[in-house]
Amino acid sequence: MKSILQDDKRCYICGNIYNLHMHHIYGGGNRRISENNGFKVWLCALHHNMSNQGVHFNREADLRLKRICQKEYEKTHTR
């Protein structure tokens, strides 16, 4: 998996190395854009979609991840 945010296969949020899911930061209709540009990270089940802390249920965590990704992308690209 190519990601602009991480090289290691561990949860981007807590560092866990077990029960990992690949998360496309911009999903749905934008999944292909995420795939092509590396807008994805590894997340443990807790931080992905298995609790209220997960980015699929916690809007604040989802937006924080999107802001981090955008900031990293804009280091080498313009709006």
C-alpha cells in the first residue's frame, strides 16, 4: 500500500500492529482518487469502524485525518 502519510503497517492513530484495516481517507466516489494519490492509512479496527472512536463514526477524527492528508499533499502540490 502506497500512502503519503505513513510507511509502516501500523495504526496511524495509536500505533497498534494487530487487526489492521486499510482506510481510504476520501472514500465513496473519491476512492479511486485516494488510491491513485496515496490518500490512505492503516487503522486498527477500533479507530476504523468498530467503535465510536473510529473515523467512520467520529466526524471530528475523520476531519482531522482529512486535514492532515491535505496538508501533506499540499507540500508538493498546489490547490
